Amino acid sequence: MEERIRQAVSEALREAVVADVAFSVERPTEAAHGDYAVNAAMAAAKAAGKNPRELANALAHKLRAALRDAVSRVDIAGPGFINITLARDTVTSIVAFADAQGDAWGTGNARASEKVMVEYTDPNPFKEMHIGHLMSNTIGEAVARLTKNAGALVMRANYQGDVGPHVAKALWGLLDAGIADPASAGELGKAYAHGAKAYEESPKAKEAIDAINRAIYAGTDPELAELWRNGREVSLEAFEELYRRLGTKFDFYFFESETALPGMEIVRDGLARGIFEESDGAIIYRGEKKGFHTRVFITAHGTPTYEAKELGLAFLKEERWPSDRSLILTAHEQVGHFEVVNAALEDIAPLLAKKTKHIAHGFLKLTSGKMSSREGNVITAAGLLKEVTEKAQEKNEDPLIAEQVAVGALKYMILRQAPGSDIVFDPEKSLSLEGDSGPYLQYSLVRARSVLAKAGAGTGTGGPDEPFALARLIAHFPEVAARAEALLAPNLLATYLTELAAEWNSFYAQEQIIGGAHEAHKLMLARAFANTMRNGLMLLGIPAPVKM
């Protein structure tokens, strides 16, 4: 419906001899203001040579004629807002469509024929996945699902740092402890913490770790290579188990060990072309020429930095799966790093740089604040999920349901905020059934399904004279999903679903659904709600338990 209104407004503006004016069509914050608010009169008043209120009246007159079969009211408010209220039959028709569409309700086609690669999570083997990776995984999965919902062909990618200083520190820690075949991710995490501490405190250990780092890149030590392979396999298996529990399945895996060499070749080629320059034996990119910082891409020891490997990754992605857009989830602290990488990529391959977009996320903090794996007190993603699952199991004996509730609790607390925001995770609040939580949304769906399971086909024809507020809210679902995708902001959908759950619970408390007046209509509304909530939770990557 939003698109039809937008087209009608555009036509009305053209008739008023105003073209190419950007305007918004949005759901008002207050239900009393109707179903849609349009700011076109204020946006176009100057170009039209009229005051906003005068233009709003002219546009409203045209809209009443263009939308007469679909709306009941077109009003002017404030300095020139146009408020539109949908007709009863229009709302009923949309609800019936939501009921009939099932899993397809809310899908769009704005990105039909587009190929989009979304890279996220990006944990480092030899270190345990921490709660920062949980942020990346949750937001990245939601972005991937929203993008697919908009009609794009989506591929999920995971880029993992299996070489570099952190690997050398972990390998040194294993060697120092006499471990040739690590048995768990936890053992690797302890080895890394030991190596990181030694690197800071012991010049001898630092020298040995730097030598290990060079040897891994060179591949000249068979025993070290075997230890590296063993540790890498243990890490990756632990990651896969967590992905399964979080509901993510990746299509492509990229590793720093395979981007290092091509990355260095790209940098050296760029050096010959004058894009990079040498400095004290290293190869650097002077980002100041584009307003950024200078970064080292190849060290004086001849090893690539993260920046060089990112360049190799950009080309490797294009080689394996050419795309129209490349979205990359990163922590906010890495924004400066990626700005320089993209600036260099712009000089090397402008088309690759143009289609690449970085989405920054904040930190996930507990009451003790940000943790450091270097100091060995990292809060792991698996550990946090285990803790929340145990709390959820106090009210949900079934371990599968408890885990679904825990995943929903964690993901919702992350997704309710804009992607760049820091999150302070409150385990108690996250599991509340009183609102503003993942379990609150899940429970509202369980409640609706329970009603429908007890109901028959329903009796009576027609519905109330005025549509229920729940019906008017359901009608906006496709638009909210589309806007969340367009703005790369899953929080918009999370906020909408929270409002939807509250409206359903109010409807459930105030109306007799089974056996009451307009029973068939109310059951249709309940089915439409269930489809909307289920599909919305799916887009956020939040499980939908069958019972709670």
C-alpha cells in the first residue's frame, strides 16, 4: 500500500508542476494520525511557489480522487503533513492476504536479480569465539535474511584469521606446554592467552613467537605446520557447532592463509604503479591524501598485514562469486582500518571498492565491561549462550526449547539497537516475558498458535465496523521489512515486532476470539498475526519455539 500511495503522491506533485522532490511516506507515531503520514507538501512547497499548507490542500484533493477506493480519510495536519487512513475493506483485504500468503507474507522484490555477498562473524582460529563475534553473527545473519527477503540472491561468507601474530602466540603457547594435538577450543584459548602474555613480558618469547609467525607464512617447518593444522581443525569444528546453534550456515569460507600471497602481490603491483610507497623497509599506503591515516600493508619482515590480506580477500571474493554488492560486518573499532583499505582498493580496482560497504557494530558488554582474550578472561560466545540457556531452562525444562529461548533472548538484545550501538547485556531482562525481549515475541507467537490449535473454521461473516488496531499494524509488515533492509537496520523490524506483540496481547486480553462475535474474522486476524510474527522472527534469525 505504501508504494501505491507514493506513486499517487508523485503523480499529484507532477500535476502541480513539481518534479524530482524527495518525500517520505511513513507510519505515524500516533494511531490517531491515520495509517500513513506524507511530508510531500513541505518538501515541495518552495519549488511549487506555495506555502506548505496551501500545497498540502491541493495534493490532498488529488489523493482523495486517486485513492478513493482504498482510503477512508485524507487529512491535513500541522504545517502541511498529509495523513492518510486506510478504508476498512482495504485493511481487511490486506489481512486476508497476510493469512493466505503464509511464509511468503512480507517478501519484496526491490533487489530482484541482484547478487549480494554478506561477510560476517569472522572469528580467528586458535582463539575462542568471543561475544564480539556474537554481535557480528547476529547482525550479519539478520542483514543476510533481510536482503534475501528483498529478492536478492544472497551468499553468506566467513573470513577467518588462520595465520598471523595471534596464531603464532597460540602455537608458542602449545609448544611451551608440550601439547602436540590440542583437544578443545578452550585449550587453544588458554595457549593463546599464555603466548600473548609471554610476548609482552619476555623478549626471548617475543623473538621465538615472531620466528614462528614467519615460519608459518613460509611453510618451511613440517612439525609446526602439523600443529597448525591440528589446532585449526579443532577451532573450526567448535565454530561450526556454534553456528548450528545460532542458525547460520555459510556458503563461502575464506582464510587469511589464502589471501596473504595474493594480497602481497596486489600491494607490490600497486607499489610499482605508485599507489603504495616504501618506508623503512615496509610498504605503506598514505591515507592522508584521502583524509585517513597511513597504514602498513607489508611489514619490514616481508609479512602481510591485515590490510594487505583484505585486498587479497576482495579479489578472491570476486573470483569465486562475482556480486553486485559486497557487505562486510565489522566492529566499530575497525572503521579506520577499513576506510584505508577501501581507499587503497579504490585506487587499485574502483568497481570493487564502489560495491563494497562496511557495516560497523558496537560492543556487547556485560556488567564487567569489555573483556580481553589477551589477558585470558574473555567472555566466550559459547559461554554466554550456555549461561543464558541454563537460566532459560529454569522455566523451560525441554533443553531444545530452553536453547531456542536463549538464542532469541541474546539476538533480540543485540538487534533491538541500531547496528553501531554498544549493547549492555542484562541476562534477567533478556529472558523477561513482560515485553521488550526476544522471549516476549516468541511467547506471543506461541499464544497465537495455541488459540488457533483449539479453533475450528470459525463462525459468522464480516468483521467489525472499524478494523482492530492489530489489523492496521499487520498491514505495515512488508514496508517495515523493506525499510529495515534498505537502511541495513534490523532494529527497525525488532521494534515493529515488539509493538506487534504488545498489540496482539492487548487484542487477546480484550476480545473473545473463539465463540465471540466475528469469530471467523478474528481467527483470520490471529492467523495473519502468527504469519507476521513467525516471518518477522525468521528475518531476525530468532527461533520460533512450538511451546514455552
